[in-house]
Amino acid sequence: VVGSDVSMSRGGDMGSLWRSLSIWYELVTQRCSRKQSAMEARIQEILRNHFIGGGEGVPSSVAFADLPESVKTEIMRIQEEFKDEVPDEITNLVTSFSWMATHDSHAGRLGVFETVLESERKRLAARASLKALFEK
């Protein structure tokens, strides 16, 4: 919701605070879902490379304990990266939404949402800076 139609008014109409929060919630949950899908794809790729590289066919299922240590270590590293990123996003989302839902004033809720959006702006700026460093 961008543009002159955004009033952050009370209620659930388009452009209202609660509608904007609903869109924000969808954005964060979709981003977390994409990260989870990317993690699962990376793990599948590691497993495929292990079995194909070893001259074996890719089995329909495999026990984690039966994998070589190097494969297990790589999978656990990927899972740790995911655990480091996603729970923080979900925790921040739940915390800020809980605070806004219980705050007595509309201005207070807007202040919390402004802080959330500023945090996201900083995250995106840092990401863009890192991306620019590696593209040179």
C-alpha cells in the first residue's frame, strides 16, 4: 500500500493501519516461506550431488544417520543459517503485532509500525550495500 491513498486511519479499509499491517504480515510470512523453500532446495541439491557423484542413483528416502559426516555437516550448517534468520523475523513480527494490538492509542500503534518499517528499511539498505560490494 503505497501512495497518497495511505492514510493509516482507524478501521480495516484499504489504506488503514490494520490493512497495512495485514499486508506487512503477508510479506514477512511469504519471505519466510521463500527462505524455507530455498533451504529445502539447497539440501535436496546436496543430497542429489552426493548420490549422483558417488555413482549411486538417488534413493526415494534416506536416513540422516546413514549419510557421510561431510554431507550431514553441510545440511546442519544450512539448517542453522535458516534457524538464525527466520525465527527472528517471526518473533519480531509477533512482538510488534502484539504490542500494537494492546496499545491504547492509535498514535502509539503508528509509532510501533513506523519503527518496524524503519527497521526493514535499514535491513534492505544493508542488503543492497552487501550486494553492491560483491557485484564489483
